[in-house]
Amino acid sequence: MKTRFIARPIPDNYQAPPLGILFQFVDGSVANFFQPDPKIAERIWSRIHVVHLFTRPRIVIADDYSKSVFVCSQINRIDFVFEGSDFSQIPDDHAELVELSEREFRTRVPLEEPDRLDRRAQPRRVGDLLVSFLHLRMRGGSHIYLLKEALVKLPVDNHSFMQRLLSGGCYSIRLQGGGHGFLNLANLIGYTVYPGVPEIPNDAWMAVSSDLAPAPNGARKCV
């Protein structure tokens, strides 16, 4: 199941609000809000603590007519859409995590042509720039595609990225159109990185993904 945010038709004289707040839930549904007052938008930003964004029991959004209450454990992600890229609470090592569309991801990661993919084991030096692509699977069947730029680290540090994704906390990404998204890693099912790092856990299972090659004769793909 693919989920995307759906908005109503926008009038010709419409001006983009200073802040859009977009929720995506475990069941695939979405909820969109906006705050047109820059001062109120700034106040919302200043009260957000990224580390604790999904650890609270609920998030409440209110206007002059209604109050909406959302259970944090049922939220897959929250996007804060605004012009520019400044958000002081983003950790430095998350700054170059940019969301891609599925089409952009598949253009950069040609799964149908495995010979064009970079292998995990490459002659890289500590400090070299490494560009990788991530496919995250979230509860409810939603998929997130990311581009990650990072400097090559020592082998002992390579597992820290996996540990962070599996931490169950909050993960920050940059939105191409401006703003930042926050992923609820408690609802992460799994992820794939292209190319992965050479180091893998001792208990890793060595097998070829059916996304990269046809299943052997007589074998069946899991669906």
C-alpha cells in the first residue's frame, strides 16, 4: 500500500502558509493542518523537543472550531513543511538525510540491473564521502525512500547507524520541498541500504534478494 498526502484544490490567489503540519498514521490515513501566522508557527517550533516527540501519549492540535487528539504510538511520521531549511533541533549527523520519491529512488538504485549496483565491499578510506540510499518499511505498509550523505567511519562505528534506526526513537529527515519530517522508529518494520557497509553482524543470513534477481527454477517468491 502506498500512501501520500492529499490536499484540496488550491485557489489561484492562495499563499503558502508559514507552517504545514502533516500526519501519517499506521493505518495509512493522513491529517493535514497549517498555521498561517508566523509568530504562532515560531512558537510551535520552539516547543517541539525532537527526542521526546513520539514518547508522549498524545499530540493535540486545536483551532477555533475543533480539537484533534492523536495517539503518538499510532503515528508513523510528522512532516513540518516550511520555506528554508533551518530547524535548530536537527542533529548534525541527520542534516543530509533527504527524502526521495519512489521513482527517484528506483532511478538511482537500478534494482532491475544488479550489475550497475555498487557492492558493499569497496576500497573506501575513513573520511571519504559515501552516498547511500535507504528504503524504510513502516507499519501499515507505507514506504519511505531516503538519500544519505555521510563520511566513511571506522568499522567499529558502522553499526551505530543500524542501532540508531532500531532504537525506537525519533529520526529526522529533510524534505525536498522545504521543512523536515520526523519518523517514529517505534513503527519501523525494517530497512534496506544500497550499498550497505562491508561490516555485517556475525549472525547475518547470506541470501540474495528477489528484488535483485529472478528466483531460481522451482523456487517461489514470498508475497
